[in-house]
Amino acid sequence: MEQRETILLVEDEPAVRQLILLALGRAGYTVHEARNGQEALELFEKYGDSIDLLITDMRMPYMGGAELIRQLRSRQPTLKLLSISGYAGDTEFGEDFLAKPFSRDELLAKVREVLDRR
């Protein structure tokens, strides 16, 4: 099944970022990847109009996920969000949260659920 949505993936851990990138790419999503919040802001400046979903780790150096979400939502209030974290308490932005570690199938199902929600 071919996807057309574009995802901004923000994850500071290279191995985790690569696994998520691979899973999303194989599922047909276009993915822009950032290592931290600052890189994500730069990518959003460039591709913001085409980004359908932000997937962000909540705990990263330089700028955490919460601050990144606040900044991006101030620019695009309807931006869909999936937060990920190894810390169960990082759920301040609602139910669209995946606790690490998660499986490829859990990731893809949650991404589809968030994108399909109006």
C-alpha cells in the first residue's frame, strides 16, 4: 500500500532514528529526519507546508520535544503529533504517544491512526 504523507522525524539516537526511518520509508512515507529540535526547526522552515506528521523524541539535547512541539504548533496549530520516549511520564501532549521500545508494527499502526484522525 503506497503512502503519500510526509513525516518529520526527530530523534537524537542514531540507531533508533535509522530503524524508524527504515520502517517508515518501507511503508511508503516520505521522511525528513532531524537529530535534534534545532535541525527540526530548520527542516520545518523548508518543508513545513508538506509535513503531515511530527514524530519526536521527548528527551533530546539542545531542545527537547516539548519545546519543539510548542514552537512548531505556534506556526502550524493543526500539526499532527506522535511523541515517543523511554520515559512513561512524557505524555503531556495527549494520547498519541509510543513508549520505547516499540515494534515496527506498533509504530506503523500508531502513525496510521494519527494520520487518519480528522
